[in-house]
Amino acid sequence: MERPGRVETVRTIRHLRAEIVQWRAAGQSIALVPTMGALHSGHIALVGAALAAADKVVVSIFVNPTQFAPNEDLSRYPRDEAGDVAKLAASGAHLVWAPPVSEMYPEGFATHIVVEGAALPLEGAFRPHHFCGVATVVCKLISAVTPNVALFGEKDFQQLAVIRQMVRDLALPVLIQGVPTVREADGLALSSRNQYLNADQRFVAPMLFKAISEVARGRDPREAAEALIAAGFTRIDYIEVRDAETFGPYVPGAGRPGRVLAAAWLGATRLIDNVGI
Ligand code: PAF
């Protein structure tokens, strides 16, 4: 029985599956929105698209330790489960699945999914273990929920390509749907990590979107990187134009979709963004 404005939270795969079995018995389709919590309007847009795509929407909240390197921000990653659940209740989601680490990686866990192809350059080069952690957890989330469709934000555009590759390669019976990036009025892509920015950094941050948009219009990526440093960015990991599906080199005029992707640091905060060309 659904109560508007309330959403149940389950912790175990057993409880999750007990819900799923009932929905399936009633002939209902299921959408999965995987998240790491600290939800913002971008996540709520994913839930909105999920509600349009299926009868029931499961949102997972799990800060996945295996996609963080030891020197990354796992321990300070923002967590606010009560706030997240309140937002999800208001969004119309049907079930929150918030497993503990021990449920996802029980004692003796020893299976990892290594995706190559689209996973190798850019994020894959700067964060070598990242996509293995993402692919492994997303595969487990999909296998537990057995959704008809799983939705991911285009903000993590390379992640979306890696997940599509994994789903294709493993013939997982799920449709992967990308959802456009939600931006602040000044162009900054919404991200849970924006919370780390101080006022000065927040002022400079929208320059990243401006820079990649200029590259999409033909500006040299090296010039765009220099402009970002001049504006106050501390370091640029990459600004590159890639084939939007294979992540190999982009060949202008070859009739294939291209994407400008960037990762850049403001102090201790790493921002990523991308736009199509
Ligand atoms: O994009 C994210 O929030 C995470 O990488 C995901 C897909 C939930 C896997 O942990």
C-alpha cells in the first residue's frame, strides 16, 4: 500500500527482492536510479525520468568504497541519508535501497569487473581503479534489482559509456538510459562535490562549462585549459574532444558524435563536465 510522501528504505538484498517479487507478480516494470546519496536536483531529474519510464522506481543510495582510490574523498564524501530519503519521498520514488558496505561487499568478496575500451582514457587514466569499482557495483545493483531500465546522468558521461559497454558485453537484460546534465543558472553542472567549494571557488567554477562550450565551438583545448588556469583553476587533468561512444579520437566530419570532456581542480576539489559537439 503506497502512502504519498513516504518511501520505504530497505537495507538487504533479501528485503529488496521481496518487494521486487510483488511488483513483478503484479506485472509492473521497474526502473533503477543508482546514486551515492547527497541528492540534488540532478538526481531528482533522474527519478522524474525513471517515473516516466517504468511503473516502480527504486533509488539506491550507496557510497561505493571500491570506486575511490585511497587518496580520494571517500571519508569526506557528503552523506545525508535522512535528507535524501525526504527528497525521494517527495519525488515519488517507490523504494530506497540503502545497503551497508557489508551487504554489497561481504567477507570474502572477490569478483571485480574490468571494462576496457571506453574505460581506458581520461578518467580511466587519471583514476585507474575507478571504473572497475563503478562497473562492479553497478553490475551488482542491476543484478539485485533486475530493473527493466537503469538511469544515469550525462554529467558522468564516460561512466555512462562504460556502463553501456559492460551491459552490452555481458548481455545484461536492462536498458541503460542517459539523462541530460542539470545546471545552475550560471552553467555549473550540479554535483554532490560542489558542496566542497568555498565562495571564491564557487564563483570561478562555472568557467569550466564555459571553457568546454568554447572548445565545442572550435577553440583549441590547450587555450581553453590556459584560460581556466588564468581564471583560478589549480590544475587541469584534461580537456579533450573524444568520440562520444568509443572514447577513441574524434574525427571531425566523419559523421560520428563527438564530446568535449574535462576534469579540473579548484583547490582540493575535482570537477568534471562535458558537452556534445
Ligand atoms: O554516479 C554515481 O553516483 C556512481 O558512480 C554510481 C553510478 C551510483 C555507482 O556507485
